[in-house]
Amino acid sequence: MGLRAAVLGASGGIGAALVAQLATDPAIERVYAGSRRGGTAGGPVQPFRFDLRDAGSIAAAATQIGKEGAVDLVFVATGMLHRAGGPAPEKSFRAIDGAAMAELFQVNAIGPAVIARHFLPLLARDRRAVFAALSARVGSIADNRLGGWHSYRASKAALNMLIANFAIELRRTHPQAIVAALHPGTVDTGLSAPFQRGVPVARLFSPETSARHLRKVLDALRPEDSGGLFAWDGERLPY
Ligand SMILES: NC(=O)c1ccc[n+]([C@@H]2O[C@H](COP(=O)([O-])OP(=O)(O)OC[C@H]3O[C@@H](n4cnc5c(N)ncnc54)[C@H](OP(=O)(O)O)[C@@H]3O)[C@@H](O)[C@H]2O)c1
């Protein structure tokens, strides 16, 4: 029996690259690819629709996927740093806007928590299974030297805490499961596009390169790593 994976955020730069790679992996039997727009089915890829701001859409997707059996990998590839006409990273506390901050928390922390609420129960109990969410190194409180980007940093720190919490809780029912937050590196996507100046070319990954690195990291994680934040090169980052 092949492995079954669900990617939420399949329309994103990193999410799309991951879906494409999983789809050509002979070990993978099914890839559920979730996004706001949906998509077309092909090969092992089965698209579904969800919106992070709509818990009902997440619950419905999980119910549908769960009917076909347990899942080996749930990968949350959604996230937000800025939106045209909406939130933008704050350089100072003077730029803080409650509504913009709430939007980032909704997308970066609350949405993934609601996904966990409905998708953690789908993880296989009788074998290794992974729930991973794209976080960011800048969400590490211990690693914070530059400051700024208040809402993004704080929402990712909240996500990291949720991941640590879910790992503790899941250990009781799913001893072989791993829950992890991931830092994908600086990746050439719409999210990072306005902020790539000054990033050395060798440090700006294509989405394909980042997805390849992240898959290696996922493959190497053990149950005792559960709850941690891991960079693209496998380094465990401090919270
Ligand atoms: N790129 C980097 O350098 C970098 C660095 C560190 C961390 N990360 C993290 O990596 C993750 C993916 O980033 P990316 O670079 O691939 O960005 P991206 O290309 O902008 O992708 C973001 C994804 O989030 C989805 N999304 C946003 N709001 C949503 C909502 N309400 N409901 C459902 N989906 C929603 C987008 O869907 P739509 O297509 O429908 O908008 C898209 O699939 C993010 O969590 C980001 O913080 C990225």
C-alpha cells in the first residue's frame, strides 16, 4: 500500500512544488492538494477546496479525505506576510494595526490550528506519520536579533507554540507520529518577492529546491523530534 499525503496550500510557491514532487514519487499513492481555488485531478493528485478562514471548509475536507483511510503526511504550506492593500510587515511598533495583525494571526496561526483540529485525527496510528507546517526562522523568539515584522514574527511564534503543544498531546495516542514546524529558507515566491534585495543568490532557493530540502528533513525526523522547529538543512532551531 502506498503512502497518502495531504498538502494544504497547494496553490502557493512551496506548496505547488511539493505537490509536484510527491506526485512523481513512486512511494506515494495519493496526494490530496488543497487550495482556495481547487484544481484539476491528475495521476495521484486529487484537488480539494478549503479556506483557512472557513472552519467548515476544513472540516468537510478532512471528513472526505478520512473516508478513504488514514493519512501518512499532512503538510500545511499556507501563510501570509503581506497582502496588496492589506497587511505589510511593520518596521516599528508605530505601524501596528490591530486588524492587519488579526489577519496575519488568522492565516499563520489560527488557520493551521483549525487544520490540526480536523487533520491530526486522520494520521495513521499504526505507523510513522507526520504533520508539518511551514513556519519561519523569524518566528523564533530566541533567534530574534533584528526585530521588526511584529505581526508576522508573533503569528509564527504562536504557530511554533501550537506545534509544540500538539506534539505533546498527540504522543499519547500516536506514539510514532511527528509534529513539526519547518523553516523553508528564503524562497523565491510571491510571499518573499518584495523582500529579496540583499539576499545572496545562493541563499535564494527556488520553490523546487526548498521542497526537495524539506522532504529530506521530513524523512529524517524521528518521533523524539516531534514538537520542534526545523530549518531546510535539518538544523533544529531554538524557539
Ligand atoms: N518564501 C519564503 O522565503 C518563506 C520564508 C520563510 C517562511 N515561509 C513560509 O512558507 C509558507 C509558504 O510560503 P510561500 O513562500 O510558498 O508563499 P505563497 O506562494 O504566497 O503561498 C501562500 C499560500 O498560502 C495560501 N493562503 C493564504 N491565505 C489563505 C487562506 N485564507 N485560505 C487558504 N489558503 C490561503 C495561498 O493560497 P492562495 O493561492 O489562494 O492565495 C498560498 O497557497 C508560509 O507559511 C510562509 O510564511 C516562506
